[in-house]
Amino acid sequence: MKGLALLGFAARPGALVLAILLAILASSAAVAANAQHLFDLHVGEALTIPISIVDGKVVTGAPSAVKPGDAQPRDGEITIGLEREKGVLYDQITVTEKTAQPINFLVTGLNGGTKIDETEICGRLDAPIAARIGSVPWRFWLNAFEVGKGAGSCQ
């Protein structure tokens, strides 16, 4: 209690509560700022994500859910689908980009907070991208979006 008294909190318990709340809000804001490029994707789903390139960095917009295989991205968008492959322990990732530059990103398979598998997607503008990831994870996280240099730039 002496330490709190030295900081001036012992006389004002409300100030201590306020300081704790402000610290929590600040850390939540930092997490939200860092989470701008994090999207969950589940098997049988697809997302279309608006992509802008500002000062050489990728800025993502709010994703919209689409039916896998049906939706084609418009200019400035990327569509990422995830479908179960029958008879194997892999899921099929399909990516179609209509962006100004190729976009590289990671698909991370997670069980809780534990990484089970990860696949790096190399951006490509001339054709759809097909990749695989292990089907054991409970959820798949789209993250680490960056401007790519074309097919093969991140392999």
C-alpha cells in the first residue's frame, strides 16, 4: 500500500480504477490498430477484401463474405476462398487478385492460439492462385498482407 500511497492512489481509489481502465483501453486500441490485416476464414467460406496501397504499404478494407467459387473480385479487391479437399488432410486455398500490384500474405491455421500450419501466398495478377494448407486447424487467419513482386517472389 505504501507504493500506491507514494503514487497518490491510496488517497484516491477512484483514480487507481481510472488509471487501470485507461491502460486497458490503450492496450485494446493498440491491438485493434495491429489487427487491421487480420481476418478469420473458415472452411467452405470465401472473403472479398478491398485492398489499397498507400505509401508502399497494403491497407485493407472491411471484408465481405461471398460464396466460394462464385464471386470474382472487382478492381481493387482480392477474393480468398477455403474449401475442404475430400480424402486428404488438406484444404484448398483459392485466391483471385484484381489489385494494382500483387499482394503477398499468410494463411495461418490455428487451434486456439497455437499455430498448426501456415502457407505463404505469393501475389499474382495474371491467374488465380491455388495453394494448400493442413485441414486440422479449427480456424484460419489471413494476415501479414504486403505488396509482392509477382509470382515466385516469396517462395
